[in-house]
Amino acid sequence: MSKFKFIKLLENDNLKLLKGKGESGDKMQAHIADRDTFLLILKGSLNFRLGTKNRSLEGDDFLEIPAQEVHSFTVDKPCEVLLVLDPKTKMTFVS
């Protein structure tokens, strides 16, 4: 098990696009962002926790993550995702 990893595909004044890839059991630590972000599951599946609710996401699922909402996830099946955010977004990890 390891930490889920993202690479930057694009960044300009208006948009930041990241691609993430993970294996079963990989995790993204709980964190909050100061701006809304958007997540698209390209393939595979993950268990996404948003606030106090868990949701299973699979290929082609899309999720808006509201600003200031604690969120995290664990990969269920090897997956790839796209994360779209404002380039000025600040994230804070929580325990």
C-alpha cells in the first residue's frame, strides 16, 4: 500500500489538470481545498469519502468536490483519474 500519485498535465492562469494513477490499496490522505475541484474516474474504482459519506466511484463517474469539505479515498481496483482545479487552489492535509 502506498500514497496515490498525481502528475501535472497542464497548468495555466485559469486551469490546472492533474492525472492520478493508483494500485489497489493506495490512499489519498484526508485533506481540504479552498476552492471547488472536479474529479473524473477514467478507469478502475475507488472508495471516496466526502465529509461523512462514502461513495464508490468507477470508470466515467464524475464528482464535484466542494471547497472546505474534507475528503479522501482508497483505491479498490487499479485506477486512473483526472483532477481539474483552479491553479490557485490551496490544499491542507488533516489527520
